[in-house]
Amino acid sequence: MIALSTLPRLRALLVDDAGQATYELALRRDGDGRRLVEGAVRASLRVTCQRCLEPYDLPVEERFHLVLLEQHEGADDLPEGFDPLWLEQRMIRPKELIEDELILAVPAIPRHAPGECRAPGGADELVQAIDEQREHPFAALAAWKPNTND
């Protein structure tokens, strides 16, 4: 376990840094001799909903599969489902790796699931009305379509 309060880059995205993340890491080599890191991280992150501006708990449960690389060579022929992890000093820093995975799990625009919050000042109704009036972006192309009913 690792305390969320000890992850400074992640803390900047959170409303409250109380709590802990649990993680698992496994290091191994594949049949081609590549060094692999496989793992999982689980946490509940307290973030601000950008729709209603209220805090909520974002459950995170992520699995990751990485190939350790020291140079940019070899990044094109990674096993399927694996991402590169560039090593700067031939060392893995588990704490930074876990923090990176948690940061990647936070959406660019965090918000409650639809129906779980209401935007202030009737903004939900305004957005819905605009969406209903908005014309489909490719509707004009329908006039170019040949009429096959003749």
C-alpha cells in the first residue's frame, strides 16, 4: 500500500489526498528476453466533478503491461497490449510508476455518471435543448446522395 498523500503530482488533481492505493507489480522476461513489468493498482480518488463542481469518489482499478526500454529502438515491435516504459537510469521507481498509472486513470474532465449530479443554474436543461436543436454535422451530405427510389 502507498498513501495518496505521498504522491505530489497526483495530489494536485485531488480534492482530498486521504486514503491509500494498493498495487501489485511483477517483473519478468518474455521469450525474446524483453524485460516486462505487469501490475495493477486500485484506489478511490476524491476529485471534483466538472459538471456540478462537487467532490466525488472516482474508483480506479487499472491493470498495466509495460516493456522496459533504455532507448527508443524497439518501441515499434512491442508485444500486443504492452506499452513502453523508458528507463532513464536503468532503475524502476515503483512509487513513481504507481503515481503515473493513477494520474493516467483520472479523466481529463472528471464528472459524475449521467444522472448523478445536476449542473448549477439549470445548465443541464440548456445543454439538452441545444443538443436537440443542433443539426447533425453530415446532414447536408444527404442532399448529395442519389435517390435510389426512382
